[in-house]
Amino acid sequence: MLSRTRSHLITFFISLLGVGIAVMSGFMAGANPRLLGLGFAVVPIVAFFFMQFEVAAVGLLVLRSALDPFSFMQVPAAFAIGVSGLTLLYVVVQLITGKRVITEKFWWIFAAWTALQSLWLVLMLWGGLGLDASHLQTSLREWVRIFSWLMVYLLVLQLKDKVYPQVIVSKLFLALIVPSTIALMQIFVPSLLPPIFIGGGDEFGGISVSVSRVNGTLGHPNTFATFLLLFIGLTLWKLNKAKQRWYWLSLLGLLAFFYVSTKALFSIAMLAVFLIVFIAPKLSLPKIIGSILLFIIAIALFASTEFGQQRLASLASTPLFNSDIDISRAVLLSASDGNSFNWRLAQWTFLMQAWEQHPILGYGLATCKQLTVFDAYAHNDYIRALAEGGIIGFASFILLLVALFMRVFHIYWTAPLNSKQRNLSLVLLAILSAIVVGMISENIWSHTTLFFYLWTLISVVGWRWEENNLSSKPAYNQVFSKPISN
């Protein structure tokens, strides 16, 4: 009886899906015939996703790092919606067929937090925020972006007990291939690249800083820097118990070279924080010497360029290092001196002034650009959370970060000593520590690709890492999921 009911539900679901596809096809054909062709491409993609779930899921993870150059075509946004749709479809099919959908406590915390963010969409629609509903599309796009992280987390959880966790982490290194190749070309043969892959500069308050900076495929050098820091951490994790250390040392050197080539000063501070946390639990002479050398090399390479020297020299013209310059004067100077630090002080000052007008609920998701004369991001994620979400939104943002730290620290504390799981959780603690520091002067929360992979790792690190815990051995696992040696 139960089997028959389940069969009816599956039939009903397939029929409903068919009606939906027919309606969408008619809409796309009327709106834009090209969209209809794209819609037909969805069918084989969905079929492959269900027939080769493990391969498809890992493939989607690897693909994300190559998409940002096509933002002008809305490819990353379409990818996020597609991944979310595939994940939800997979979950629905699992539930209908009576199969298990894997979740965990922290995923539910993240889900509750994401649901809470939708409150600001409703409030904006009802006119309960500092900005009206004309900005709803911008806020909705931001919410969908965050929701896609939640879906990536859920998607990776479904690989639990099907694929070894260390194999997933190893496969993530494939995501370096395209960004690294483009970065090398940006440095050595930029003339061979189309305009969408050319590194750019910054713009502060209308003052253009024209300088070539490496961004790989991540759209902006700062975004590439945080992406690289994550993989520097994973490389150190691999290096910890590697048999072929020269391979991982070579990769570490290449990533460090790219890291400095982004010419992002905030990334130097993030690297320092990362190294301190990484070596703190287990101090040893080799680790201390290696970390100091890595940091000195990064500083030396950064200071060896004209741009790096200018950025370091500009610190002397900020209130932080010059007692003769107060914040009000720095704000005035920011209009003409091209100093990114003074520009940030001005941006933060204007955002705080705007927040004071709507202190409880703020202005809505992703509205910082509309709150100051600069039409720019906050360059401080804590002030961004305060201005956009008010006191309530800021408190929820801090609570999410605290919960995330507690989750990873619990895994670190309970994992076996010297295990791969414990070492990976330490890397993640170091990355998170660097992120919360970087958030003081950068838009880390807007670095979509970084969090795409970070949530993947947060999902994987909490699994059972014993190699005898796979509940099934499909053909995919026999080929792709065998434990591999470092």
C-alpha cells in the first residue's frame, strides 16, 4: 500500500514537472527564442545530475571558479539559481521516494538565519525600511546569492557516506586550474587575453587608480586574493602529511606568487592572522620558521613593486599613523588625495550617518551603494550589516559568525589528534579568523566564490572521516572515491 502511494506521488510529481516545463517553454519562446534553446539544454543536465549524482555534484563545485568573467551575461547568477534548483529537485525526489535527506544541526542554523534575512525583503515591500520597494530587485538578488550558499552546503551533505571527505577536498584543487592559467597569462602575456580576463585597478570616490592587478577569473583582485588564501590553507593541509612534498611546496609557491600579485594590502593582514592561528596550537621550529619566511616573502614581494610602495606610504597620511590627521580631515582629504584608507573612513562615516536615521532595521539587503555619494560597497562588512540590517541584522550576522566558529572549533576539539579532519578544521579556523579581520576593511561577504568553497568545506569537515564508513559502493566510488595518498 505504501509502495503504491509512493508510486502515485512520483507519477503526480513527474506530471506536474511536465506541465511546468511546458508552461516555461511557452513563456521562453515568446520572450526570447534563444531562451527556449537554453531551456531544452536543462533536460540532459538534470538527467545526468540524477544518473551520475556524485560526479555531477563535484563537477559543479569545480566549475564555479571559472564563471565570474561572464558576469555581464549573468552566468554566475544563472549558475547559482541552477545549483539551487537542482539541489531542491534532488531533495524533493529523495523525499518522495522515501530516501534519506542528510542534514546537520549547523545547516539548520544557517537555514534559519537565511530565512530570517527574507524578513528584510518583506519589510522593504511593505515600506518598513529606510528605502522603498523600488530597490527590492537588488535585495532579492542578494538573498538568492546567500540562499545558493545554503543549497551548496545541502548539496555537499548529500555526498556524505557516498564519497570520502578527503577525496572531495582533493578534487577542489581542480578549481585552481582555470584561474591559475588566466592569472599566469595576465602576468606574462596579457595581450593574448580578451578584455574580460584583463586585470584591473580600483576606483575610490571617482578617483581611478589605474594599475594592473591580477584577478584570475574572479572578477576583482581582492576577490582573487581571498580565494587564493583559502587554497593556500588547503595546500598547507595537504603538505602536513604529504609523501611528495615538492609538489605541494611548488603549488604553495605559485599560489603565494599570485597572492602578492593581486596587490591587495588587506590580504597581507589576513595572511598574518591566518599564519598565527595556524601555527598557534602546535608550535614547532619548522612551522615558525616556515610561517615567518612565507610572510616575509609576501611583504618583500609586495613592497618591491611601485604600487605596493605607494600603498604602504599612503598609511602615513591616515589618522591611524599620523596624529595630525583626525577622521574629519581624512574625510575631507578623501575627495582628492586618492588614498584608499581615507576614502574608506569617509565611506564608513557616511554609512554610519545613514544608519542613525534607521537604527533598528536599516535599509535592506545590498543597499549600501544607495546610502552614500560614492555609490560603492561598504568596504567594511560589519558597518554594512549595521546599515543594511540595523541593530537586528547586525546582531544576527555576528551570531552567525560566532555559531560558525563554535561549529568548527567543536570539530577541531573532538577530532582525533593529528588526524586529517583535525588538521582541516584548524585550517578552517585560521581562514575564518583571517576573514573576520579582513571584513574590517574589505567586502569579504560579497566574495561569492570564496564562500561557495568555504561552505563546501564546512559541510565536509563535519563528516565521519574513517574510511570504512561508506554505506554504499557504486561504480563512481570504486573509481573516484578511493582514498588517495597525499
